[in-house]
Amino acid sequence: MSVATRKERVEAPTGERFDAQAFVSEEGGPGILLLQEIFGMDEFLRTRATLLAEMGYSVLVPDVFWRVERNVSLAHDDAALQAAFGYMGRFAEIPRDVTTGDLVAALAHLRTIPEVTGPTAVLGYCLGGRLAFELAAASDPDACVSYYGSGIAAELELAPRVTCPVLFHFGGSDPYIPQAEIGAIGAAFAGRTGTEVVVQEQAGHAFENSFAPMFSDPKAAAASWPVTVDFLARTLRP
């Protein structure tokens, strides 16, 4: 299936506009808002967006870091990792209601794209995994997939506001997300229909990013991705 890409401009609640990249097929399909890791709008995100579009989804990748610096796209070596932590630190200084407002606007924009012909989900990795959770609490996506979202355990007061099906992925050996935090997230959503917590016990952080040698875990990625594919099919193509 051929995939077309184009730049979109999203209007933030504060009036400014920021970039987003659309990945769509001619046939169109349900929409997915794809949220970045701390490396920015990098090769991993573009590859993942293309794959999802080839599967029949219409994908929008917003420039999450735009209030810090526009269109950040980093490599995956040690120097880039340190730069990414710097961007993350500056991003964390922005009030959460502002950054969440940007994502709510991006979700609304996704729903205006002509190729979006069904329900919409948010899917995020690392930083984007936490942002996906925050967006699910603040707005109304039809589904949420959160990969190894650092910081979610500190925001579990938001859990009751999440009403859509949620799939959480974690690595059981993630140095940034202790087992106790994974357990707390599972407990907060215990008994909630449509919520799944999947742990790749031997995996660390960012295990699905094959472009980052310091994180990539092909075995864990091969186990986790089909779970996501099935979840998206069940929630967006009932």
C-alpha cells in the first residue's frame, strides 16, 4: 500500500501554529496520533508512522518539542542522548496544561484530515508514552497505547479520567521505570475493562526502537508489536 506524506500546521490553544507530519494511504482509515520519544521527530517515528499507514491507518506525528525548539530530530548515539535529556529538561519546565493543550489540538486536527475515516487513537513512546496517558485523561481518544511512559506513576490521580481502552507496555528491567511503578499503574487500572498492562520481563527502556543500539531489544519488540497491532484492530476497527 502506497503512503503519502505531507506537512500539516496545527493551531495551538495559545494561537501559534506548529508542525505535524501526516502519513496517509489513499484508502484512508482510522486515525493515530503518534507521539515522540525524547529524540524528537526521528527516524524511528517516521518508520513507525509509515508502517502504521501501510496497515491502513492515517497517522499524524506532531512536533512535541516546538515550544523549546522546532523540528528536533536527533541521532541515537551517546551525544544525542545527552542532547535529548537537555530538550526534555526544558520541555518539563513548560506547564503541563500548556503541553497537554497542544496535544488536544493535535488530536482535533487529526480528526479533520480527510483520510481519517474512523475512530482515533493516541500512541506514544517514552516521553510520548506519558503524554499519551495525559492526553487520554484530558481528551477523548478512542484508544491509547503507551510504551514505557516515564512518570505515569506520579500522575495516577489522572487515571479515573481515562475512559478509553488503554494498552501499557513496559520493560521489566527498565532502569527508568522501577517494577514498583509498573505495579502501581496496574493497580490503578485493575478491574477496568479494556485496560492491558504488558511487561517484557527481560527488556529495558525503549526496547522497540531498533535505531537506538543502546536500547533496542529485537526479541522484546517482536513480542510487543503484535499485541499493539491486535489492540488497535480491536479498538479502532470493531
